[in-house]
Amino acid sequence: MNQKQIRRSRSWLPAVVGLDISVPAIHYALDTGLINSGWSEDLEAQDPSADLRKALQDVSLIICTGGASYVGFSTFSRIMRAIERNRNVSVACTVIRMISYDDNAETLRAHGLDTEKLPGVVLRQRKFVSVQEKSADIEKVVARRLDTTGFEDEGPIYRTVRSSGVTSIKPTPSQKLQFMTQAHLSFFRHPSTMQLITLSTVFFIASALAADCSGNSNSRLEEFKEAYWSAREKMCSNSDCTYQAACTISAQKSVGSSWAKTTVVAELKRKNTGGKKGFKDCWDATEDIINQCVIGNHQLSGTWESDGQLYQFNGYFA
């Protein structure tokens, strides 16, 4: 077992426990502040250590980011046995389209959690590393009777979203989409992360954390925006929508020579006009704020002038 702990920079962030068989991946996640504590253990092969079992006691959300191809029912079963309850526990898992999630879903059902696929949501995982990998992936996706047109045919690997929980307390699809949006932005350094409900403790089944956390944050934000537009269009194509911009800013307003505290929330309400343009307008308005910010460690900071008023703010992706 390899464990290391650090204090995260913002007290309002949830406590996050990380798991990966790779020691460098855990160290990277700790050093960048993505997790509070981490273990390098293989729960596919053996039960969790006493320390990890203790850390799992307060977990409310289990997240697996694209690792379901090698993180199987043995891991999920051992985690659920360590948690020793099914109330106030949810599982969020992104699953690449070439594999089945049935075994994991059956295991979670045995522990009292029902699993459903989030409708209309297909997210990018990563680019193919070779022509051979692309060909093999498409073959497996087609074998599962899924259409690759507009998805794997055009380059990247795609994944769907599974959420598991006690049926009586699971959020609605629209709530889940909202939570997913908030989580994507809150953890934009790790854009495949999801969060479905507000929680005090989160548990990561890390999926190649070191690889996922690298890259340009601006390109990751662009990638998320594209996926978000697609998901929002599918969820809201036949109804009016209220778009809550995923940026809440605690601001100080310039009043003479002093600063007065205020709060700025970017919110846009509009009737859905159909197509991508309506949602792009929302994003463009949000970017008027975001593009004037210095983005670092999940925070926003900078100054913003609006209607002749100067704002100085420190905020976060909400």
C-alpha cells in the first residue's frame, strides 16, 4: 500500500479519496490537489487494506472515469462491502461504448443499488492511439449493435454514463445533467470526472489519472463545451429551458475607494429555439466572464467591468 495525504486549497471542496494500482498516478493526483488521500491497491485481486476500508466508511459517491474496461465487479463488490450500507451511496461511471457494464450493474444491484444509463449523453474519452486501436474499437462497438456514425468513425473513443443508487432517492435526468455539468467544470483538470449529487465525501476509482490530468485546460474546456451542447440539445429539444451558467463568482464591487462584497451569478433564461445556436449564445455570454479570468486550481480570479462598475472577484466553477 502507498498512501499520502495533503490538504486541499479550498475548504468548500468535497473530501476526495483516490484509488489506482499505479503509484505515480496517485502521486500525481495528490500533488495537483485532485484528491485528499490516495491508495495504490488492486481490489480486483484482493480485499482493501484496513486503512482503506476505514477511509471508505464515509464515502457517499463512487466515481469511475472510463476505467470500467478493467475495473470490474470484484472491485465494486469489495468497495460496497467495505462501505457496509447502500443508503446515501451513489455510483457514477463513464463506460466506453465497446464494453458491457452488465456485470458491474448486477453486482451493485446485489448491494441494493439500481443502475440506469443517462439518456442522450455520449461523451468523448480520448483520441485513438493508432489505426489498429480504432479498427478494433469500432468492431466491438458494432458487435454491441451500436451506431458508430458521428462517433467512433470520426476519431475519438466515446463513452456513456451509468448512474447507480437507491431508486427512491435517485435524482431526475435533468438534475443529473445539471450535476454532471457542475462537476465537469469543478474538476476541469480531470474532465472525465462526474458528480451526480452534492456530497461531503467522494471516492475516485482513478482511471489513468496521470494521463487524464495532463493537457491544455483551454482545449479541455472546449471539449467539454461541445459535449455539453450536444447533451443539452437532446435533453431540452422540445421544451423551454433555463440555463444556469456554471460560474458563480464571489465578487467585491468597487464603491468609491473601497470594495463592497457582493455576489455575481451568471444566469441566462431563454426559450429553446432548437439547434445549437441557443446554447452557444449562453456559452458565449458565460465566456465574457470566464475569458477575463485567470484559471488555476479550480478557481477564478481577476477583474471584470460591467455597466460602468468594476468588480474584483475570486470564484470557482460551481
